[in-house]
Amino acid sequence: MPSTNPATTSGVVTFDHWYDFTEGGPVHRALLPFSSTAPAPFEVARWSVAPNTSNDLDVHRSREVWIIVAGTGTVTFADQASVLRAGDVVAFDSRVPHQIRNDGPELLLAVSVYWLQGDD
């Protein structure tokens, strides 16, 4: 197994602009510092949704976890809905449609962790 230098495979994560929601706000994807020969099994993104808007309805092959950092909103997934606030976490299995609407007066900020399943 190749050795890795902890100094080059650890550290502060850098985020770069990835894309913008149709109405909600920007999405930034992290560039993780791990070696390409031993990549992380997941990726991370941070994003925001402006008051009285929603992120785009999303459905994909990866599992995903949202960590709400600030704000409040109503998340819908499959046939369910729940109110989320700062500190809440919600998880979606692969191919489950999901979306959040910012119901509050302040910007909703979230971090996503997502990864493909082994059979995908």
C-alpha cells in the first residue's frame, strides 16, 4: 500500500463554485485533499437557499445527508414533509426525490455529504 503524507492529505477543505439553483442560490463543491490513489468514498458540498425560494428538486444515484447550518425550511422527500432548523440532519437514500423550501426570513445554509452505492 502506498504511503501518504498526512500533511498533504489533511487540512482545510477548499470549496469552489459548482452551479446555481434555478431560484434558490449557489452550490459550492469541496475539493478534498485525499490522494487520487485512495480517494474519499464521499464528496461534500455547501449551499444556500434564499428566503421564499426552493432548491431544485433533486433525485440521483447517490445517498445524501444534509446538515442544516442556519435558517429554517420545509423539506419534502418521497411523499413526506418535515420542518428543518439549524442543527437538524436529514438523510436520503438513492433515487429518492428531495427538495427544501426556505420558509424563514433568513438565508438557509446547508452542507451535503453524498456518495455512490457500491452497486452503482
